Amino acid sequence: MDPSALAFLGAGLGAGLVALGAGLGIGKLAGPAMEATARQPEATGDIRTSMIIAAALIEGVALFGLVICIILATK
């Protein structure tokens, strides 16, 4: 098998895993945040702020993973 074909295959699998991981991470973040908001509505602002910061960090890691996949595919 051609090495460039393997690079494309690896990049495609890596991009899929990155998207799956980011989705699972944000899902595990949002569920408890919604429960916490339902239990303590007066803390909604603090919970929302913490959730947005954590989601941004998860998305940053996902973007880094996708960039690595693109770099591997174009080498």
C-alpha cells in the first residue's frame, strides 16, 4: 500500500476520533452543568461561565488534533 494512502487513512481516522472525543467531552460537561443549574438556579451565571471555559478548552484540543491530522496527511 502506498505510504501517502496510509497517511490519508490515518488522518481520516484521527479526525474522526478527534470529533468523537470532543463530542463526548462536551456532552459529559453539559449534562452535569444542566443538572447543577436545575438544582441551584441562582448559580446559573457561574456555572455557565465555567462550562463555556471548559468547552473552549475541549474545542481547542480538538482543533489541535485536527491540525495534526492535516499535517500528517499533507506530508
